[in-house]
Amino acid sequence: MILLSIGTRIRLLVICLTALVTLLFAGIGWIILLDAEDALHDAYFVAAAKGVAEGGSPGLLPAGVSAHPDAAFLRSKMNLRDIPTEPGTYEIFANDDLTQSLLVRGLSDRLRLWFILGYEREYRLWIGSGVAAGSPRFVLADLSTQEVSEGATDSAIHKLIFLSAGLFLVALGVSELITRWTLKPLRRLTGLVVREDAATTGARFHADFPKDEIGQLAAALDDYRSRLEEMLSRERRFLSDCSHELRTPIATLTTALDILGTPAGNGTNQVQVRERLRRSAHRMERLVRTFLLLARDKTPTVDPEAIDVGELVQGVADEIRALNPRSSLVISLVCPSPIMVRINSEALSILCHNLIGNAYLHAGDGRLEIAARRHDQSTSIVFTDDGPGLPENPSSYARGGNGIGLTLVERVCKACGWSFLKGSSSEGGARLEIIIPA
């Protein structure tokens, strides 16, 4: 398949349109010339035929014109089967040896003559009315021997050909002008898109164009660019959140390795340290797997067995407490009875790590209350602290690389089909709620 540029397509379209108009113009002009020529022939022939019928001498007739008292000669001379009888002028065409002929009565006969029969010899037949007895009533003229208007007709045909050729050349120039004028705003838009400063300063293209097709294209590019920038920003935040989430098991690994490298690490706590190393390694593996699923916009798989929500939250709180020994944050867990649910436990662990870790960063020496409750159609986990509350921009949690924003929490909840609600507590702090459908 041949792919043509827009400029080439416009040029071809204009040239083809002009060629079509030129052909129509030439065809119509040709038909007009033929009609004019026929009118001249008829006028000349009818005047001569009337002169013969009014008593003119047949010997003075021009060459190729013959007069007859009846129509028998048409059948014998030209083998004409359809012989007219009404007074008037008629067109007759015959082949070169006059063995076949055709009386043209309408458009169907003319089309048949042009495209099927192809007879070249043209005749005019005049039938008079009220002719005196003994006078010739039928006059036949062989137009191939007449030169009534051949010179003028040929000159007009030559002029028509030259005019058509000139019109075609003009079309070539016009097509180039139309192409440049049409593509000018598109080329301008292309220049704006490829310019380096337009790609870095956040410029918008549609403001420089009218609300036409090019303006719509520029607006579409602006919309695509905005969505692309938002996607890149979201991915950057996601990578930042992922890197922070991996800091906890890495810090646990580092601490455990430091303990193993000291004399105290050779005592009875060596088994506990190794168990901590194993848990951290497994956690890192599950985190990476979960992040890959989120990056592919896939739903994390559900664990084969139900987990105890309260036990999982308490385990995360204890793990983060071990990493923040100097903090005086008081964490209280309210879970009246075991809550067993089948979910992706690593996803819930990620959420608890994020939200409890943020409380250590922002609540300071205050209090964090975690309430897990089962409802008829869902399970809720509410995190309430007495800190400064949520900032206007949630991404400010991640400033300085020490905390994490709520973007990852929202993304994990969306991927799992859970709900995440943000608000303020009665004490002015943050109130964050995770709702897990039954």
C-alpha cells in the first residue's frame, strides 16, 4: 500500500478535480461546436434545397447535392430501411461503401451510432411540402464533400485544446498554492510540538490557533500531553512510595545483620534475629510481587486462607515500633473479637505500614487509635490520631524522603476493590478508614 503525504494528497485531489472539470469543459465545448456546425450545415442546405424545390436548376446544385422526385433512391443507393415521409430535415449516416445506413431520430440512435456502428459518412435529407408537380421533393446532401464550416470548426477545436491545456497548467500552480496555504497551520503546530521549550515550559498549543480542525488537533494534543504528564507524575509518586515501602524490611535486615555481627549476636537471640531476617526477606518478596501487579493495573490475588485482621494490624504496629524505639507515640488497637477475612494480606499490610508509619512521623508524641470492626456487609479499619491532621496536599507526606503520601494507599485500595476515606478526627487530627467489602 502506497502511503502519500497530506500535501501530495491535496495536490492530487486538486489536479484530478481540475482534470475532470477540463474534460467536462472540453466535452461540452465539443458538443456545442458539433451543434453549431450542424446548424450551419442545415441552414446552408435547407436554403439550397428550397431553391431547387422552387424551380432552381438541378445542374446548379453544389457538388454532393442531388434532387429526386421520390424516396426510392434512398433504398437503392444507401440501403436505407427507415425512410421518412414527413416534411423536414433529417440526418442520415452511412458506411463508406453505402451498404448500410441509419436515420438518426433521437439520442438512442446517436449513441448507437457513436459507440456501436461507427458510420463516418454524414448526409442531410430535405423533404419539402407543397412542392409543385414535377418539382423535386427530396434533396440529399453528402456533407463529407461540403466545406461550409470546416475551417472555423477546426480553428475552434484547436483553441479549445490549447485552452484546456492552459487550464490544466494553471491547476498545477493553484494546487501548490492551496497545499501550502492549507498545510501552513499544521506545519506551524508541528514546529511548536518539536520545539524544546514547548516541551519543558508547559505551553499549551490550542491558544495559538482558531477553533477549526487544526485547533481541535492542537486541543487534542494538549489534552494528551496533560494526561501524559499526570501519568508520569503519578508513576513518579508510585516509585517514591514503593521505595519507601521497601525501606522497612531493608532497615530490619540491616539491624539484624548488625546484631549478628556483634558478640551479643552469638547468644540465645540468634534464632530470633534469623527469624526476623527470614520474615523481612519474605516481606520484600511479597512487596515486589504486589508492586508489579499494581504497575500492571491488575488486582492482587486473594490469599488461600483467611487471616485475622486484628493480628495482622498488631504485627505491623509491633514491627514499626521496633524501628522507632525513641518515639513515645501510644498505639492502641480496638478489636473486640477476631475478624477473619480472605483478602490479599500483603496489600493490607502495605496499607497499615503506610498509615501507622505516617502517624509516627506526624503525630509525634501523641496517640494513635486503631479500631477494627466487622459489619454486615464489610469490615472497617479506622486510624485516628491527635496530630496536626491531613495537609491540603496529601503528597506533602512524602517530602524529605522520610514519609509516604496517601497515593499508594489509594492505589492499593482501588486495585483491591476496597474503599479509602479521609477526614478529620474529633480532636483535630487525621481520621483514615479502610473499608473491605464482605
